[in-house]
Amino acid sequence: MSNLIKKYSYYLWSIFELLIGFKDPLLIIQIFLKSTPFAPRRVRLRKEGLDFVVRSAMDVWSVKEAFLDRFYERFGVPLADEWEIIDVGAGIGEYTLFAAQKCPAAQVFAFEPFHESFKLLKTNLALNQVNNVQAYEMAVWSKAGYLMLDSAPGEPSQFISSEVDAHPQDDENENFLVPSISLADVFSLLDLERCDLLKLDCEGAEYPILLNAPPEVLDKIDRIILEYHDNVTDDTHQSIVEFLSAQGYQVQITPNYVHTYLGYLYAQRAL
């Protein structure tokens, strides 16, 4: 019963947040009542004064979670200026812009593999005149190569990645074939010695990314905040808890209010 109360209380509070937190509540209602895809629309956060071009209710929901719920701070850590922040699974830029606006002296490196989402990410950065973000149209994985994005869920933010052995020759899957690099490659690409915070929201790719990361790479990362997805691979978030604990991190888990297979994991080294 307590879980049901938490679930419906969260949804009721979310409705209030959406109507108060965005400048045009009528537009927000129209977006959530729309059952079919629509042309990208521009929404504005009331308090933060930021604009986002969105293509679905899920995009608006993601912005809500980053800015209004502040999940990555509530279940992780407040951001500090001058941090080096890596955002894996940046989507349309919701957390990237949250970090960039809150910490203008920070440097944010955003990785988003799906071309349509990446274009919106770039659009939203330009709309808000953000100049402390570098964005890369690629996936992060266990190693360099190619991944195929499974579009079956319908929502780009829920696409699941799978490794492919070679570049497919058919044009049908071309839009869903994306290049990938490893976490070690990320540090080399960015010429980065340390990372203050690594954020991941990549629909199950957190497992190959982290569980295959060598100790010398993890040694460069002070904090990790991620949304875990226990319904994608044979691994569960407990695999990451055990792995990161063995690497010297202190780990805490916050289950999702609604879905038992989702939740947040925060790991921090003793600083």
C-alpha cells in the first residue's frame, strides 16, 4: 500500500510541477494529450528561463526530472563550479543544460548517439547560448566499434543499444547504426586527466561501460551518478554496486518511485 501511495503521490505532484514549472501550461497539457508524434515544439522553463525544443511528452518529462525534480542532485550530489562533467546519454540536453547553467565555470562533455536527439541537443544549446559544453554524436560502450539502436520502444530516450560485428550494408538501419567508444577512449578524446562527475542515462549501456572499465580509468572519476535499468541485460544494479565498491567507491541506491527495475545509483570516492 505504501508503494501505491508513493506512486500516485509522485504522479499528482508531477502534474502540479509540469503546470507550474513551465511557462505555457496549456501547451504542456496539449503535448501530454497528444497520442501521435508531433512536430518539435518549443517549451520554456518558468524559473530557469531556459528554452527546449521537444518532440514528445517524454522529452518534457525528462526536462522535468532534471530541472524540477533535480533527481541527479537529490539522489547524487549538488554540482560545484569548475567541475569537469561527462554526460553519457545526453538526449536532448536536459542534464547537460542543467549542469552548464548551474555551473558556468564548469566544462560539460555531452555524448548522444542518436542523430535526431543530437540535433535537438545542439539546437537547445544554441537556443540558450550555452558556451561551456562540448557535444559529441557517438555512443559510449565497452569498446570502440558500432552499435545498433533498437527503435522498438518508440521513444528515442528509451532506445536500447546492442553491439554489431560489422557495418551493415543495408540502408534500412543506417539511421540507427552509431559509432561507439570506450570510457578510456572518452578520456583520450577529451584529453582529460580527471572527471569530477560522470553521469549516465543510457538504457542498460551502463553495464558494459562500467563493468569493462579498467581500474586506471575509474581512478580518474571521483563521482558517478546513473539511472540503472535492470530489465535490459543479465546484469542488475547489484553488479555495479559490487564492482564499484571493489574499486574503492562508496555506493548508495535509490529505487524508482514507480518501476521496480529502475532506480538511481550514486558512487563517490573518499575525497
